Amino acid sequence: MSKTMTKYEVIIYWSEEDDAFIAEVPELPGCAADGQTYSEAIANVEVVIQDWIETAKALNRSIPEPKGRLVFA
């Protein structure tokens, strides 16, 4: 995994509906993964981030620069 991938903010929460931890990457639309444990959700989202970036490159789409922690009002 590149250093760039580790700089994206990841939001992790427990979903009762899915009975799993959900890891979302707000800066990469549609980029999310789940796991039965917190660690599994992190490991899975790291793979999905890599896939998201590779797909965007293949489709000649822009890839947002990671901003780190996002602040919402």
C-alpha cells in the first residue's frame, strides 16, 4: 500500500443492520468496506482504496488528493 492511501480519512462504525463494522472513505465516493471486527474492516477498506484508485486511473478519472481529517459543520 502506498503512503498516499494511508492518508485518506476512514470513518468506522458498527452497523446493527449489517451486523458488521463499516469503514467508509468520504473523499473517495462509494469507497467502503465491512468486516466482522474493527481490524478486518480496516484491512478490507485498505484493499478497496487501492482498487478504487487503480480503477480511477484505468478510467482516466481524477483521484482526489487526500486531505486527512475532514471537518464538518
